[in-house]
Amino acid sequence: MLQHVYERARRAARLSAVWVATDDRRIHDLVKGFGGYAVMTAPSHATGTDRVAEAAALPEAMAADVVVNIQGDQPLIDPDALDGLVAAFDEAPAPSMATLFEPLRTVEDLLDPNVAKVIADRSHNAIYFSRAPIPFFRPEGAPMRRQFETQLAARPEGLSGYWKHVGVYAFRKEFLFEFGGLPRGPLEIAEGLEQLRALESGHRIKLVPSAGVSISVETPDDLKRVESIMGGA
């Protein structure tokens, strides 16, 4: 799976280099074995973003203005979406941070707390991320969840207006270093979503649409879905 992520990232035209940052020697050696570039980082990092920040501080990364954090559990990541993510920093004013989003396609994903959801303003800046369905389509009566599912399934436009957050982040390098020092606020703690730290501190997160179908492999069932899409590869 890691090799699939690495090779798809290498297909993005706007990524000048692709590194795997890890604190596990087995992963480091695996990447070296398939011809990739890996760097060892400290085992004490609380988040993947902190790990990426350590790698981005290495002398070899000095020329980078934008750093993209791609999770190793995204084997279907779209290279074109990665290019779009980097292109977001060409805008004026450039964001401190950008991430990907795509349409939610099933009620199951909408209701799954392992699938993060996002709502945006009209300029595609994130308003909020949540593990809960947002916006909440308010049903009348109870039980609330069953009513919500029934009324959602009956909407003519289906899941239109519901968006899935794809956990790939791009940072201006100076903000990447700043991010780790920002305080963890009550929203990040409640949802367990570190991107809320930026919003709670008043930073803008640009949302970039992805045309692909992303699946974060969090469970054995997720792995089966990915294997089915990839033809068992």
C-alpha cells in the first residue's frame, strides 16, 4: 500500500520530490527497497504533521516553499488533485494551508465517524470539519437518526451539498513550522481532527476539489474496498 501511495505521488507534476518520513526502520528499509527516498524522524511526534515538519527542516528541503503531507493510507490518491493542491498557493493572497475535498457518495460514509466531513464558504475556504454529518439535515420528530437517514435518502438531489474531507494537507513551509506550536483548542480535542487547530487559531484553510475517489485505509473493510477498486493489486 505504501508503495502505491509513493508511486502515485511521484506522478504529480508539481511535486519536486517525494519523501517518506518515518520513525520505523522497517518502513524506511521497505521504501529504500522499492527505490524510494526515506528519512528517519524522531519517535516522539504527537502527529504526522509534526513528523513532516522535522523532515521539512532538513537541509535537503531548504528550497521548498510548499510542503505536502500525504498520508501513507491513501493508495488511491489522485496525482492531479495533488497538483491542484500545490496550485492553490499561486493565488493571492496565498493560504497558510490547503487540503482536499470531494463529494460524499453514500449515506454510509456520511454517517461513518471514521470519514471526516467538511463545509465551506463560497470561496472554498473551510468553515468546519467534523466526524458528524454536516450540515445536519434537520428532520422533524424522533428517533432523530432514523428520521435523518430516511429523509436524506428521499432527497431528489441525493447527497448533494455533503463533502468528504480527504486527509492530505499542504502548508506554506513557515506555517508548517508554526503549526506545531499552536494551542490545541476544544474543537480539535472534541473531534480528534488536528486541522481544526488552524481554524481555531484564525488561519484560513483553502479547500481544493478532488475528482478522484479517495479511501483512507482505517479498517480491514477499507482495505477490501481499495483492493476491489484496484483489481486486487
